[in-house]
Amino acid sequence: SYIMPEITQPPEWGWWILAYFFVGGIAAGLFILGALLRLARPQMDQAITRPAFLTALPLTVLCAIFLIVDLGRPDRFLNMLFNFGQGELPLKVWSPMSVGAWFLFVFGACATIMFVNELVAMRQKAVAAKLPADERVSEKGWRRWLPLRGVLEKVVLLLGLLSGIAVAGYTGVLLTSTNQPVWSNTWLVGALFTASALSTSAATFWLLLWPLRKRAAGTMEWLSEIDSYFVSLEILVLLLMLFTLGNVSSKLLSGIYGWLLWIGVLVLGLILPLALHFGRRWQIPAIRLQAVMLAGILVLAGGFLLRYLVIFAPQV
């Protein structure tokens, strides 16, 4: 039988896609964590969750730029969203890349709405603080003027949370749908990327809260705790993925890529940060914050290196 070469030709993805996968996971994870805190703890100081929403949108814009630059022509992004062929469905529901682009579009819309909402909140709070004491409006009062509040805010948060989960994991699903060896030999790449996105975003969120560490001590402790669970999940999924690859994993782990995976990702990027997270309970307060900060930096470096190996090693 004849097989069309353009169908079997393996993808050639480079650094722009690597940056897109890494930054997109952090953007999605930041929104997910911020939304979870807003929905589960509505009475908490909303300034603590604000850095997550103010950072998610710029990172999402960067993702769109990375994707468009990799495509070479901006108009190709529209082809990822719509099908312009005559007599066919307008949406490419059969294409994982197109479905993922729509997830990114919906997530970007939610991130934009929350970004504007937080800017307005900061402005309203600044104006209220400048009023005389007898004319100041309470936080509940000035929040009435926000674009989003109440049920509407919860709907946007929930929609952004669900689309964020899809954005965090769909890149791995996209890899498994190709005909590239290793990627197509396992179904766990999506789960691995989701776990990695959550761990790297929890570390990023913790670092963003460093200037607010006195008022956000409880949230930072929660982020450190939850990041240890995300890292544990990532270790489990990574080892399970290598097991499901069977003989293919032995080829993947040979040479420099094997050393980078075992030492760079598993030991320095996952196991050592996990030890620092659990060890914070027995550390003196002066050292505890520095240990968790080091753990966050290592998790970010390990998450980037993990995507580098997953993308480039099979292509080599």
C-alpha cells in the first residue's frame, strides 16, 4: 500500500515550541491555583492571589507569540482555529492542534478578563485609600464597581480553571497524536505535562509572593505543601511513562540525554526539591524560606529541562 510521505513525515519542533510548552504550562497553572484560592477562600485577602492573575495574561500572550513565530506566518494561526475548506465543518474538531488552539483562545479570554478586573481593583483601592477617613469606602463598597463580582466572577474563574487544565495537558496529548517514536508509544505525556505545569506554576506563584511574604505567609505555606504533592505526582508519572515505553526507553536514556534525565530532571529537578519541601518542617525559620525558594528554582529548571528532553531527544 502507498503511504503519503507528508503524513508520515515526523514533526520538526524546536526552541519556539519548547518555550511555548514551558511558559504555557506556567500560565495555565497560575490561573488554576489563583482560581482555586478565590473559589475556595472567598474571604481571604484578594491581593494575595492577584499576582497569579496579573502574570497569567502576559505569559499567555508570550505563548501566542511563540506559536505564531514558529508557524512562520501569523495567518496560519487562524487556520489552526477554523477550517476554510468548502463543504466541511467550520471547526477542526478532529485535529488535536486545533482543539488545543481553541483551549488556548478560551483560556486567554478568561485570563484577559481577570487581568483587567485586577487592574481595576488596584485602581479602586488606591483611590479609596486617598479619601479622608470619614469618606473612605470599605473594600466591599468599592468592589461593587469592579467589572466582575459575585456569580459572574465565579463563572469566569471556573471557565478559566477548566480551560487552564486543558491547556496544561493538551501539549502532551498533541505529542502522543503524532507519528514520532517515543511520543506515540505512550499515553502518559499529557499527564506528565499536566503534573509538571502544576509543580512549576506552584513554584512560580510562591516566588511571586516573596515581596508579600509577611501577609501571605499562610498561602506560601500552602503552596509549598501542595507543590510537594505535585512534584511527587510528577515523579510517579515520569517513572510510569518510562516503564510503559519498554525497550524504547533504553534508547531514549542512552548517552547525554539519559544523564540529563536522571541527574538533571529526576534528582536535581524533582527529588532534591521534594526533600527541601518536606525538610522545611524541621528547619529554623531563617533558613526555611531560603530552602523553599531554592526548591522552587530547581523545580522550574527541572520543568524546563524535562520539556527539552521530551521534545528534542525523540527527534534526534
